[in-house]
Amino acid sequence: MSDADDLKRQVGEAAAALVENGMVVGIGTGSTANHVIDSLGERVRQGLDFVGIPTSRRSEERARALGIRIVGFDTHDRIDLTIDGADEIARGTLHLVKGLGGALLREKIVAAASRRMVVIADDSKLVDHLGSHVPVPVEVSGFGWESTARQLGGLGARVTPRQDRNGSLFVTDGGNMILDCAFAPIADPARLEAEIAAIVGVFESGLFVGRAALALVAGRDGVVRIEPE
Ligand code: 5RP
């Protein structure tokens, strides 16, 4: 296991320890969230009883394979705790960029339905300003995406349609496209999130403003808890 993967494992296990019997848990997506799923699978084998709402098909498959009970919004209208990764975490506010893994729309629906969202990452993801290292992924309708892309460009983004490994346009679990929008470091994430959301053709952006109640961040000195200031 690489050092980076070991940090993800540490923080994944720390987050999985927050899950209690009877909870409805939002299950995140990505390499860090995979460690949460694996750790929760182990806890289920030891008798933990909870249900999960996954943020992607691949997290659902991984969770089911480990014996985690999966439910949906048809039967459950509240989520007690969501644990998910992030691509950038802003120090101080805990605003996030998410979606490099392609699951941002489901992730935001699950986060919005959650009483508490805990974000997990290694300390390379902490930034002073969102947009410093990664683009903001925006999930858009495939129909008319070129027009939507031009409007996102009008907000100052350099827009790149995401491709899959074969060079075809990437398709999300919801059958949509992702436009990766590189902004200079973002001065006002709340305003930008609202401006992006106002463009017709946009389903959601990967800006998660005011959603995380706690960050668990792994670094050389172990796992640190960070709350929004
Ligand atoms: C997927 C996400 C992931 O949480 C994010 O990309 C972080 O992934 P990883 O833990 O693999 O770095 O937002 O849409």
C-alpha cells in the first residue's frame, strides 16, 4: 500500500467508526470512500446494523458485495450521516470541490438530504482557495452541451468536456456529461455555485458550499478533526 493510500485507509477507518446501529448512511464515491466502505463491511461482519444510500453504482456494488444493506429515497427520506471524499477542501470554511470521480450530482443530492456530512481526505486536498489545483466539474445535459459550455466560459472558466479512457465523452451514472471548468482560485464559492446553477442545461456543479460539518484529514501526524470556523 502506498503512503497516500495508507492515509486514505486511516481516514476511512476513522470515518467508518462514526457509524452507529440504526443509522441511514450516505455512502460516498472514490478511492478514499472505498476505504470507508471496506471498513463498514468489516463492521457489518462484526454485527453493526445500518443501511446505506450510495452515491454511485460502483460504490453500491462494492458495498453490496461486502454485505452492506442498500436502500433508496423511495423508502428513506432522511440520511443521518454522509461520509464522502473531496478533491479540494477549503481551510476554514470546509467548502469543497467534488466530482473528479464523476459522481457529483448523486453526491450533492445525498449531501443535501443529510443531517450531517463528514468529508474525508488526505492533507494534500486542503487549500486556501478552491480552484487552486483542480477544475470545478459541472454535470450538464448532453443535449446542447456546447451552448452550456459557452455560458460557463462566460463566467471565466476554461471548459473541457470530460472524456473516458477511450476518448469518448464521459457519461455519468445519470446519463449526463461533465464539463470540467478551470477557474482561477475562486474568491466567492457561494456566488459562483449560484451563478453556475442558474445556467440552463446545468444539473449541478461540484462546488459544495456549507455542506460539510466536519473534515477528517489524514497526514503525517495521524487523523485530524477540522470543523468549519
Ligand atoms: C467523486 C468525488 C470524490 O469524492 C473525489 O473525487 C475524491 O476522490 P478520491 O478519494 O479518489 O481522491 O467527488 O465524484
